[in-house]
Amino acid sequence: MESDISSQYISALMLMAPLTTEGLTIALSTPPESLPYILMTRDCMQKYGVTISVSPDVSILEVAKQAYTPIRFVVEGDWSSASYFLALGAMTGAVEVNNLNTESLQGDSKMLDILSDMGAAVTHDKDAIKVSKVEMKAVDVDLTDCIDLLPTVAVLAATASGTSRLSGIRRGRIKESDRVAAVTEGLRAMGIPVQQEEDLLSITGSVPESAVIDSRNDHRIAMAFSLLGCIAGDTVITDAECVSKTFPEYWNTIKSVGVKVVMNE
């Protein structure tokens, strides 16, 4: 099967494979997208006692018929949700986020490297990461394996010195919205120069202006542009309740770190 649309299809087959009558061999005809999430699925299944054979290039996955063993499993902190607050610290002031595994297989843990490459002041120990505001610089980053970071890194680039190039973004067009188009539209509305190509965004940092941002009912667009709104002020984000998909308490949480938010019915 093709695997260049979403890793979720692969993970679903992997999870069901031990319960089939004869097991399952999954042959991938294209390089897998979001590879870290396939490896996360394998790691989780192995914790439940399931053996999976994976070829070195992750093109063949073999799962024999076998049984899951019940265990006590602790779900680690979510890097995708944490990325907004790490970015907020880099853009506006010091923010500390707890319960993050710096050795996580999650693709979005790349946020730590991106912030460091942009020059943000980052300190961390085993369970907490603190990011402080400094003058950030442009970055060239491939988001192929962490496409959910696209909106967050885009708003970071909007305030960085120079022109950032975000590649590996093609798959962002088939998320809850066309995130490449949504990011481009939102940044331009806020006065940020941006050039869009099929698999590349070039963003030149500037001073963001207040604007009305169409979230396109996409939780990641709403959360990302709330960060840029902290700098511009007087920013309106439509359909802001869409954050409930992954982070129902987002607006209350961002209020708790000092951001002024007014919710209109």
C-alpha cells in the first residue's frame, strides 16, 4: 500500500494485525510520511507484549498472530499541544512546560531543536522545559516528519530576523484545513511577507499587525495565530472553539500564563 498520505492508516493496520487469523505483512510502496508515529506505534505495541518485525528502511512490517498483554501504561505529555506554549515563551517571555519527555519518539519533539536553531533561550531537565524570549533568527527546516508543527513554526518565523524556509509541507494541505493556504492568508493579513510554493513556505520576519484571522475551523490554525496575536494585540480569531478537538482548555490555559483572552458568544 502507499504510505505517503498519512501514517495513521499504517498505525491502524499495525494495531489490528495481531488479532487477525494469520497475522499481517504490510508492504509500503512509498516512503512513509510521519515515520516517527509508525515507530511510536511499534514501541507502544511492544510494551503490550506484541512482537513486530520492521525492515531497516521501514518498507516491510510483519506482525504474527499473537495476543496483547494488559499492562499499566502511562501516556507521556503531548509535544504537539506543548509546542504553542514553548513558542509563546520564545516570542513573548519565559514559559516553562512540565511533563515533556525530551527523548520522546513523537515527531513534534523536534520543536526543541527548531527553537534552539532559531536562537531561543532553551533550558531543560528530564521533565521540564523553559523557553525565554530572545531575538530569534530565520531558520530552514524540513517539516516532513512533524507536519503538525507547520502553523506554530510559521508564526515563529513571522517574528524572526530574516527569511525562513519551511519545506516538506505538502501534506499540510490535506489536514483539517489547507494549512499551507490558511497560514499564508493569516500571515499576509497580519502584514507578514510570505511566499507559497507547492512544498515550501518562505516567511520574512516583520512586525505583525492586528487582524481578523479565519481559523477555517482548524484547531492548529486557531492556536498558532493566538500566539502572533499576543504580539500584535487586538487580534480576532474566528471559530475559536475549534480548539476543543485536541485542547479543550487551551484558552483557559493560555490565560493562566497572562494572555488576555475575551471569548465572544
